[in-house]
Amino acid sequence: MSQEIAVVGSPEFTTGFRLAGVRKFADIPTERKDEQLDDAVTEMLEDDDVGIVVMHDDDMDHLSRGVRESAETSVEPVLVTLGGEGAGSGGLREQIKRAIGIDLMDEE
């Protein structure tokens, strides 16, 4: 069973997670984002120890089409994006629903 959280993004984004104890991370310098982000996300998605991959919502625009599709459809590990314009409660709600298979906010 996958247990670890991994974070991918700029050093500024990953630092808080690292201070909170996240041990798997990939620091991607802003100037090399287009070159290195695909490889880092692919590596985290293929790691059997990783259950959740966290990245900034804006970084999704820098992924190639294939890697983005893999990340968006991955169930284990699940990709959780934070920040950006698409980070409303509906977006997080859908990510949680996809991760655990049920809608915790369902009013029925």
C-alpha cells in the first residue's frame, strides 16, 4: 500500500512540505521547468511508495499532453494540485472524490 506523499515544483513551493516532513520531493528551478517537470512527475507517478503527488496547479500547464493525461487520470498515486485559479472548493472536492471513490459532501 502506497503511503508516502511526494511534492513536485519550485524550491519555494516544496520547502514548506519538506519542513513538514515530506521526504520525497523534486525541486524544479523555474528556468528549467519545461525541461525537467515531465521527468519529475513521471518518476513520482511510477514510484510504488508514493500515494499522493502534490504540485502547484499552475505547473500543470507546463506538462506535456501525455504526462498531464497520466497525472490527471492516475488513481494511485493520486495527483493533488494546490494554488492557481482552478483551486476552488469544487476542484479539491473532485480530487478527494477521485482519490477515495466517494463524495464526502454528498447530502443524500
